[in-house]
Amino acid sequence: MFTRILTIAAQEIRIGLRNRWILLSAVILSAFSLALALLGSAPAGTLGIDRMTVTVASLATLSVYLVPLIALLLAFDSVAGEIDRGTLLLVFSCPISRGEFLVGKAVGHLAVLALALVFGYGATSALLFASGAGSATGLIDFLRLIATSALLGLAFLAVGYVLSALTRQATTAAALAVGVWLLLVVLYDLALLGALVADAEGFFAAKALPFAILFNPADAFRLFNLSALGASDLVGGMAGVSENLPFAPAAALAAMAAFTILTLSLAVALVRRISP
């Protein structure tokens, strides 16, 4: 079983290398992270906080937008694209289960995303540390950010597989992927903001908002990373959420993991129902 999964994963990594996905994603992530590192020097001096910690706080917000988009672009044609190219029937005729096929895709895509994160964010952390603007604590913050960004990417990879299994055309899956990205990353937060503004008594902010954040892996990711920094000046509005949600970092991480497992299980179930 593991050999078949790794074979599919290795194929996806080769495709990522051939299509320059790893290079392109790493360049995008490193460009944005370096820009934020340079812009983050001012608040670091004002607040007396490690510069790398300030950069991680900024990247935690940036990753909410970039990582899900990269993951969805990697995953949207995983099934629909195979149907378009006429290769899905050939794959399923081999001695490999459909669950192994999708898990292999997930492992390969996660490796592509993880490499991009390591090279992209790792270059910034190495530069800051080498220039004397960081510390061992800042490096730990960066490692935590990279690991949780990979988990966030896996959650949206699973979403991409669900969308790809729901349609037989890659173009339709791509349109759905963009729509879901807008819904979960942009419109969801706008809806929460609207609810906060409309809630004059503050009940939503105190009782419902912390759990509404946990339902969205992007918001749960941001909550975990900003809460784990332990710097109230950087956490901002997340401080109130952490106070109203017991064990906020652990709860956010558990919510991300649960969302990933449930969504990936749904994707496997949908792929098993496909008759190419």
C-alpha cells in the first residue's frame, strides 16, 4: 500500500518540479516574506519585540491568503484533470485503490507545498538570523509557522480534491476553487465582521465568534499562530478571542486537523463513487 501511495506522490512531485510549481511558489512566498521582514523593522523597534517575531505575526496573516490559494491551484485538477486527459480509467485499472490514489496525490502535493514553504520562508528566517535581527525563539516561531502553514495547505488541498471530484471538467473545478477561496478566505471574515458590527449587545463577540473562527481552517490557523506568539501587542483582536476560548492554540490546531480529516475523507468517498 505504502509503495503505491509513494509512487503517486513521487509522480506529483516530479510534475511540480517540471511545471515549476515549487520554484514559482517559493519565489512568491520569499518575495512577500522578505518585504514584510523589511517593513516589520519599525514596529519591532517600537514594541521592543524580536524582529523575527514581528515578521512571523505578519506572515501569519499573509499565509491565510497565499497558502490556501496555492493549495487549491495544486489540487483542483487532481481528479477532473485526469478525467479530461482520459488517464483516470488507466490509473484505476492498475492495482491501486481509489483511496490510495487520492492519498498519494495529497502526499505529493503536500511535499510540493512544504518545499515551497521551507525555501520561501526559510530564506527570510535565515537572512534575519544571519543579520543579527533574530534569535533562537524567533527561529522556533518560524518553524511553527512553516509547519502550521503546511497543515493549512493540506486542509485546502482536501477542499480542492472535493471540488475536483464533484465535477468532470478541470475548468469548472478551477472556477469552483476560486469561488471557495473567496468564500472561506475573504467573505467569511467579512460576514463575521458584519455580525460583530450588527451585534450591539456583544453576545456574538463573546460567545459565538470564537467558535465561528474554529469552523474556518484559515481563521483557526491565524488564531493558533498569533496566540502562540504570546505578544499581546501583536495579537491584536485575537487576544479577545483567546480569552473567550479555553486552550485557544490547542483548540485551533485541533479544529484544523479535524477539518482536514473530514474533508479528505469526503474527497475519498466522492472519488470512490466516480465511474470514469
